[in-house]
Amino acid sequence: MDSISVNQFRDNLKAFVEQTVSEHEPIKVTRRAGDAFIVMSADDWEREQETLHVLQSNSLMQQIADSMKTHTTKSGYKPTQEQLDEITNL
């Protein structure tokens, strides 16, 4: 994550906003008083919130663990060729 001063951020606001949105990389903006804040795109912030929601949900984490178990043991659901054809519209 890049770190810049609030003055640099203010002087080049448009360029930093474009960079943040296009590269999906947050920027840390520091102030003289030592306080800092993060600039990130709204899409990235929403993804972060969704990730936090999943990580904080015991039931969702259990579903993920169960899914990983069936994946590694290759014991999960296997659709028939007819079902695959229907899904892919062949």
C-alpha cells in the first residue's frame, strides 16, 4: 500500500482517485499530526465488508470447511452429463 502526505493527496486528488479505482489498491494518506486515513474504491470496500461478514459467521465458515472437505476427498456432488449440457446450453 502506497503512503502519501495529505498535501500530496490534495494536490493530485484526481490522479490518486483514478489510481485507487483502476488498480484496486488502497492508498494510506498521512497527516502532519500523525493521524492517517485510507482511500479505497467503493467496490473494494464492499468486497471487504462481505469478506468480514463471512469470516464472522460461524455457519458460513462451517459451510466453507465442509465444502473444502468434500472437495479434497472428491466426494462432492457430481452432475450428470445431461445436467452439464443443460447448464452450458449445448
